[in-house]
Amino acid sequence: SNVFIVCALHLERRLVLGQFSEQVGQLLYMFLLFTILCLPVLVVFTVVSITPVGAVFALGVYTILFLKLYSYMEVNHWCRERRLAQTQALGRSQSVPLIPKANGEVSRKEVSYPGNLTHRDIYYFMLAPTLCYELNFPRSPRIRKRFLLRRLVEMLFIMQLLVGLIQQWMVPTIQNSMKPFRDMDYSRIIERLLKLAVPNHLIWLIFFYWFFHSSMNFVAEIMRFGDREFYRDWWNSETVTYFWQNWNIPVHRWCLRHFYKPMLRRGVSRWAAQAAVFLASAFFHEVSVRAPWVLLMDRGSFCLTHHIPPQ
């Protein structure tokens, strides 16, 4: 993934120097983003030793990288357009120095384009718990050690709790469900699926808290990232639309900023734009979650057909 990050940074530097035209830059970016999406999928389907859990993790990381680099590309493109439209060039701040105030506090000087095109800036964005790029992210004044320790304890405890629930509750239920599926006993199949719904729902809620509250706040605190709105009150949802808009704020903001609003500006109807956002979300979920398990089922079917023990 470092190769793609460095390529994006150097491509932006060439664009700001005028060594590439905007059309050539967009073509190179499209090739880069296409490679980020396709290469991990090809590796997952060709490397026999990879596990479904490892494949889900790898594809999830590269999906996040794709979304981040797309946002990085668009924001820098907007900055170049604004720069060309202005009569005076923007300041070229190459660092973010701390300026003392009269009361002894410090303030952070804002970065302006193209002073943001540094390794430090792009890697901060890659590690920050957000998908939307900004030249100047909100920053917290310090790292709160007690808050950080609480989030770390939560992460470790909840991870052990999830493993225990899966091993002691879900796995035995799934194993007991194999015979009804082989016998096509529909009444028992429905009963087993309903029995799985309870632990599945509970594990999903616990995982949500572990990822969106404990883990993302832990990373944000280490990086002094100021925007901590990773979710809203989706549990009070009265409509499906409200739920999808509030349970995953980073993805919702990315879709709104880089997909939904640009389509509206091009004259696309609101209904068509919403449908396109839904289909795009479904596509990325299929790539990062469903593809590894489809691969596992294909390998299992092949092994059963040829009487080969799966490895």
C-alpha cells in the first residue's frame, strides 16, 4: 500500500509543477485507483494459502485506501482550480509551526496548497480515522493518557468477549445447522437461522462499539485528531434512511461529499443519486466482505467434488 501512497503524492507534486496536464493526471489516477481495487482481489483468488479472515482484512484495508486516495485526489484538484481562479497565489507553507499566543497557549498555523504535499501530511491522513481529506484537520491540544488507557482496556476486553461468544455460541449453532441443510429440512433450517439471529445481532452490536467507539477513539487520541463524530444516534432511527445516514459517519460523509453532491451538481435527480450511492456502497461491501467467503465456498466445493481435503 505504501507504493500507491507515494505514487499519489508524487503525482500531485508533478501536477502542481505543471509537468502533467489535468487530463493526464486524471488518467494516471484512474489507473492507480483501478489497480488498488483489482490487485488485492486477484491476489485473494490466486493465493491458495490465504484465509477468509485475512482476505477480509486485506480487502478492507485496500478499500479504505481507495476511498482515502480518491478524496485526496479530488481535494487537491479543487485546490488547483481555486488557485487558478484567484489573482494572487496562495501561500506556500511547507510546515506547521506553533505560534505562541499572549496568554502562553499555542495556535497552529494553517497549511495552504501546495504546502500540504508532504509525506507527513499524506501519511497523517492515511492513519487518521476519516475518509475525507482536508488540508487542515481539527486537532486536540494534547493526548489524554487516562482516556487512551480506558479505550485500550475496552479494546482488549471486548476482543476477548467477541472471540468467546463466537466460539461458544455461534460455532456450535452453525455446526448443528449442517444436518438440516444437507437434509433440506426447511422447518429445522428456519429454526436454526432464527437461533443464529440472536448471537449474530449481539455480536454485531458489540463489534460496533469496539470498532467505532473504542478503536477509532484510540487512534484519534494518539494522533490528536479532533473530529470524534464517528456515529450518531442510529439506535433512535425511525426510518431506514436515518439509520444509514447515522450509523457510519465517515462513510456517509465521503459518499455525500464525493459522490452524492457531485451527481446533483451534474443535474442527476435526487432519487437516482441516492440509488447510485446505495449501489456503490453495496459494491464495496461485496468486494471487501463477500468475495473472500465466495472464494472459500468455491474451494470447499472443489475439494468435495474431487475428494481433496481442504487446506
